[in-house]
Amino acid sequence: MAMIGSTDDHLTMAQSDSASRSGKPARSISLRRILGLAAAALAGIGLLLLGIGYVRFIGMIDAREPANTPRTDAIVVVTGGAQRVGDAMGLLGAERGQRLLISGVNEKTGREELAKLNPASRDLLACCVDLDYRARNTIGNAIEARRWVRRHGFDSLLVVTSNYHMPRTLAEFAHAMPGVKLVAHPVVTDHIDTSGWWSRWSVVKILVPEYAKYLVARLRSLVERDPETSRLSVIIGGRKPVSPKPADTLGPAAEKRTHLLGQHRQEG
């Protein structure tokens, strides 16, 4: 007589219980694997897009200065290299614009120092050049340039800066002044040669951070309306893009006026 609940029955029930108990961990491991693969795929796609964007960014950098520069209402040069100012002064002398703004000038640099560096442009410095001491970064350059453009009623600008800095500068200027026509005049130096950029670390270490800043500038312009009231610009730059000091209290000329005023008060 066969006994109810034989050994074979017990083994079958134990196996089924074991399979049911191991089902959840198996499904959990499978889900984690799928999520991990999805995250890796997204990361790979993100890196690929960044790489493609970087190559396109390199393509935006002119390897040569333009042979023919069109005439515009005015010229703005962003400081950061002596050759930038020299080229801008030459463009002003060639009547490529009515007036020139040198934006982001060091507070210790006055017209006399600029005249010594550009002796042939001394007369132009006296009549047709404005110095901006308030801008602290590229966002500040765009803000101060906009104020200057509105004050003079200009409709088109010739923008002068280094070739690798030009994409970000144009992005910031276009965001600040969407109604103003911008014409690029990149300054090319031997310091940055984009040909064969992948094989020279000295070039890569400049272009990669500049590409990151360019991406931030483009993304920031999508979420803010006015860079002058932007909190993101303060977070990104670590301080306000424009000095809070009034324009007439900055620069060697202002320091000289303050010094003479102090002497006058002491004598009085």
C-alpha cells in the first residue's frame, strides 16, 4: 500500500517552494541589470553627443582672420590680449565703425597706457574710444556693450575677440542684444592653433574648458530672459558680472580726480 505523502511528494513540493522563493530575487537582479544597462547606454549617448558637439565647436573657431571686414555702426573689443585691442584700433582707423568700446579694461589702465601700446591711434583714443571698467567677465561684457549700444543708438556691432573665445562671446552678446546685428572679427594668434588640436595638450586644455563655458552660456540663455538680472550668472561667475561701482568712479582718471579733490579739501 502506498503511503500518502511519500518521499517523492515531499521532494516535489520542496522544489516548487524553492523555485517560488527564488523567483523574486531573480526578478530583482534582472531589473537591476536592466537599469544598469539603461544608465550605461544613456551615459554613452551623452558622451557621444558631447563629443559631436565639441567637434562642431572646433569647427566654429576660425583658423584665419577675415580678409574683408564689413562696415558696422560701432566696434566692441573684449579685453584679454594686447593684440585684440590693437586689431580693434586698426579697424576703427579703417572706418569699420564710428566708435569703439574697449570692454573689461583693468582699473589701473588708462588712455595714456593704451596710447603707448598703440601710438598711431593716439588721436582715435582721444575722440572715438570709450573705456569700460565695470565688466568682470564675458557676461559683463555683453551687459556693458548693450548699455553702450542703447546710449548711442547703434544697430550693428563688429565684435573683436580671440578666435577660440568668439563662439561664447557671440552667444552672450546675441542673448543680451537680440535686435542688434553682430559681425565677428576673430583675432588669431600662434598661441591657439586649432589644426591638429587633438594632438596638442596645450590647445586641448584651453578649448575643452571654453567648450564647457560655451555650453553653459547657451543653456543659460534658454532659461533666463535678461543676463543683467540673472542669478545664474552670479552663481557661474562667483560674483556679479558687472562691478556695482558707478562707471565714473573707476579707472586712473577717476582716481586722479578723487586725489585732486582730496587735496583741494585739505587746502580748504
